[in-house]
Amino acid sequence: MYDNNKINMEIKIVTGMSGAGKTQVIQVLEDLGYYCVDNLPPNLFVKFAELASQAQFQLGKVALVADIRGGKFFLDLYDALAQLKAKGIAYEIIFLEANDDVLVRRFKETRRRHPLYSGSILDAIREERKRLQSLRGMADIVIDTSNMRVKQLKEKMLFTFQVGSNANLSISVVSFGYKYGLPIDADVVMDVRFLPNPFYIDELKYHTGEEENVKQYVLEHPQTNEFLECYSKLLMDLCPMYVKEGKNHLAIAIGCTGGQHRSVVIADELAKRFDILGKNKGYTVSSIHRDIDKANLKKE
């Protein structure tokens, strides 16, 4: 995000893969008081920002959606971003992402046509991903919606922009299972499969890291507490450096094999420590368990 000395306005540019959830993101931003414009040609971004800042409008928060639907207009996006920067107009890019197979399923379920469709949905998705590769690398926030329901996406957005708006840094600690793949929107990833696994304890196997008996098992081992002390200190030391570089949101991913036991416990414990240590620094923290519902746990 760039310093804004001329136009006192908060601009979010929402973009990303078709079918990844941009509509839901815009709905949340509207609820948070943003004036949202969908599919505005990028070459009008600067003019719109100047117009919206005039006294009779005074729009303090604006969200602009730009994606592949714009066709040839979309090609102007990079020039538009350069113009915003040159005029000192601050902006933040939010990029929505999802796996190919998830996007294919969503298009089939909704029976909507992909903007680049020419006979194969998968080929259209791959072409779009190729065209957006550079833009994804420029994004301030990348959100992978592959494993999110609409409700989860909205909760993440509300935390990021409602709570995080008054904070120096909003931190999401996400537990996940390696068997389901890495969270592609994570900034920092830690593998905790070196810790003793409750899965191999009969009375713990069909429980999760949110339950007290599993927590006690994971936390009673000396190596767990040594790790928590070292890793939480490392991350807390790094946070001010992320803030200094202009980062507002930090996603920390904690992984174990299935995402039900060790990673859940560690993610919650780290979130507790960040919440205590980071309050006086203006950090806000949440923990999310991406894969906790994917195991067929026996009900007792």
C-alpha cells in the first residue's frame, strides 16, 4: 500500500479467479461501509477516485472489482495501478484464489459460463490463472477459498477488515492437514508433525484438538512447550518488521497430517500467546481450523 498525500481515501481493488468468491467479498465490504463498483474499466480508476473524493461525495472507503470479465479493458489494469501510485493514491489489492478442481465444480453447480470458455471449463480456468499470475504476485492479500464455505469466507473478511482496520496488524493462525494440501494464501508455514501424534492413542484418535483431553496430551510433552516458546518469540519479533514493510495482515499456517489434532492445539495456543503479547502493540488475532471437519470422527 502506498502513502496517500493527495486523496484521503481507502481503496480496495478486488480481483482474482472467476468463481473464487469476489461477489461474497464485495457484499461484506458493502456491509462495512465501502462504496463498491463491480467491473469498472481500470482506465477509469483514477478519475473515479478523484470524483469520489470531491466535497459533494466524500466517499472515504471504496472497493473496485476488476477481473477477466473486463476483456480488453482488463489489460489496462497495470497502467491504472501505476497511475494511482504516481498520483499518491493509496490502494490495496485483494486477490481471490481457489484450486482448479474446486472452480470446475463451482461452475458446473451454478451452470455459469466462464468468461474465457471456449469448449473446456478447465482450459478456461488454466488460461485465466496464467493471465493473472503477475497480478497475484502484486496482491497485498491473497485469500484461498478452496476449503471455505460462504459463511467462513465472510467471517474471514469481517475479521480482516472490521477488526483489523483499527489494528497495526491482524494475524490469522490457520491449522491444516498436509494430506489436504498447503494453504496457498499463507505467509508463514510451520510443520508440527514432529510432535507426538494423538491419532495413535485409541482414546484420543476420534477426538479433535479443540477437546481438553487432546490438548492435555499434546501440551504435556516438553518438546511442545519448548517449540511454543521459541516459535511464538520468533514470530513476535518478526511482526514489527512486517508492519514496517506495510503489511496489515499476516496468515500463519500450522500443519500436521490430518489437521484434526496437533495443528489445532498449536494454532489455538499460538493465537492465545499472540493475543496476550500483541494487545499493547495493536495486533488482533484469530485462529481458524481449515480441515478439522474433514475426518469421520466417531460420536460417543
